[in-house]
Amino acid sequence: MPAPLALYIHWPFCVSKCPYCDFNSHVRASYDEDAMGVALLADMAHEAALLPGRELGSIFFGGGTPSLMPPALVARLIEAATTHWRPAHDLEITLEANPGSVEAARFGDLAAAGVNRVSLGLQSLSDEALRFLGRAHDVAEGLAALATAQRHFGRVSFDLIYALPGRTIAEWDAELARAIGLGTGHLSLYQLTIEPGTRFASDVRRGDFAPMDDDLAAEFFALTQARTAADGLPAYETSNHARPGQESRHNLAYWRYGDYAGIGPGAHGRRLAMATERHRKPENFLSAVDRNGHGARAETALSPEEQAMEALLMGLRLREGVDLGVMGSRFGFVQTALVDFAAVERLAGHGLIERGGARLSLTEAGRPLLDAILAEIVAIEPVAA
């Protein structure tokens, strides 16, 4: 029996574009909420017809800024999803939210619509850092939104961005201790990365600021892992930390390489060995739905080699790692065709990787080096097109 399905719903609109953000987000003076709602429902129905009879384990409203969505539309989408698919008894329904007062005022209505988990974009507990990051809220407003979220939702997570230029280890240690003390069961802690095409990329190119040195950033990462583990929120994935039982089931579906349906502008999905991608621009997405009944821009069949590569990449992000025996059976490979065990042993000798029978996982020292380690150990090669 397949693992429960995950459903991702993308709301692409934002009030403003953050300088570090490379997500598919769009600022519009106005947009037709009703038309977007109709299109999302049609797009979902298309995926449901291709994935019939599945149990639905999670729904995730991402963006953009999904907390700007009308709660009535959120309710309609949840109702449609739980009609198309069989909802799990513990169905997780997450919505990403900005901590502005306008969005926080909707939390009660969003909870009534069925959302039971919120992921709040605090990003920092420093007003100076928030200004640098181009955020519209300050710390006081963010903490007020967090308190409101904790009243309305059974499960609350929030994001912080660290390793900012000019910040010290001591400052981050104090901020992290404060964050842990706020009482949520889940934290997403991301190092600042300069993504191509963002305003920060232009700023760095002009010399307006320099990213943190890699060696110093590695010290920030090590502190983050140690502090969260000591305080009961260990990393279960490279950047995600949770108390036992509070892990994001939706994101675990990605990292364990389960099927997930992605709908809405720019959404990606993995459906029965197919990679799916929606039109990114909202206007193009709406036109595609009008024309075809769905917003798909591309659907690409993935070879067993490509699936195995993706599963390794995603699975090794998890502290639990991957079971090569299960992967081999799933994709039709013997274990020695998946990874180079000589390379595994060499990296294990350097304290970067651990092997226990068929299970492979990265050590704390290896986790920041995932891409380089993959290049060393992966034995399979994608079939040329």
C-alpha cells in the first residue's frame, strides 16, 4: 500500500518581495481572488483524477503569502481535497503565514476553516536584522502574532534566518535560546544564502555587503545543532528541528520521496514516477486552466535512475538517512549499484557518514557537506535522454 499522499497548494501573491527570496511570489496591485480559487479547485480535480483512491496525509498551503488567502477559500480547498481523497484520521493541514497584524487577525477564521498547523515567518528576533531582511514587521509584532497563533492552532512552527553579515556567534546563541523558550514544537532555522536573481544577489555583486565567511557560517551551524539538541528540539532534517512527534509530516513526505500533488502557480509535484510543474506566472496559470482544465506546464517521466538519485538527495537530508535495501527494491537496483561503498567507507573514516547495515546517514560533521558527499558516493548515473 502506498504511503499517504501529500498535497501542496501554492498561493503566489505577496504584499512585497523580500530581498533574499527566490520563491515563486508576485506583487500585484490587485488580483482576482475568485478566479484564482476556481482555478485551484480545477487544478486539484485534475490531480485527483490521476491519483484516485489515495489516503491524504497532509495539505500544505505555501507561497507567496497564503495567510492573505480568504479563509472561505481555504475552507473550500480543504473540503475539496478531503472529498477527492480519503483523509487520514490525523490529517495535517499547514498554512504558511506572515506575522503581520492583518494576517494574524485571520488566524481564528483559518483555524475554523480546518488549518491545524501554522508555519510563521518570523525570520529574526532582532529589529536590526528584520530591517536588513526587508521584513515589514518588527519583533514586537512578530511575537504578538506568534502568541495569537499559539492560541488558535494546535501546532505552531516558525522560521528564523541566521548567519547574517556582521552578526556574532554570541548574538545568535542568545537569539536561539530565546526562540526555543517561546514554546513551539518545531523550528525551521536557515542560514542566509544568496540566491541568483534576488535583490541580495545584486547587492553582493555591487559590494553593498559580503555574505558571512563559510568557516564562520559552519560554526553557526554547529552551534545551532548543539543548542537545539540540548534543549529538546534536535534536527530531524538539515534545517528543521522538532520535539518528538512534532515533525512536519508534509515535509517528511518530500524527504522520504513519497507522492505529492502540487497545484497552483509554480507548484512542483511527484506523481507516480512523473515530475510535474505548473506555470509560474499567475496570469499564465489562469490561462492554462481555462484552456486545458489544469495549470501544468510540464510533466516529465523519471527513469528509475533519476528517481533513485532524487530519493538519495532528499533522504540523506534526514537524520534517519536512507535504507538502501528499501531503495534498491523500490527502484530495481542492487545496493552496490546505488552507492560506491569504497567511497562510503573512506568518508566514514573521516567521520562524515555512518553505515549501519543497509542504512546510510550523515554525521553532524557531514550534514553541511551533503552535496559534496553525494558527488563522492552516488554510483548510479541518469540515463541519457
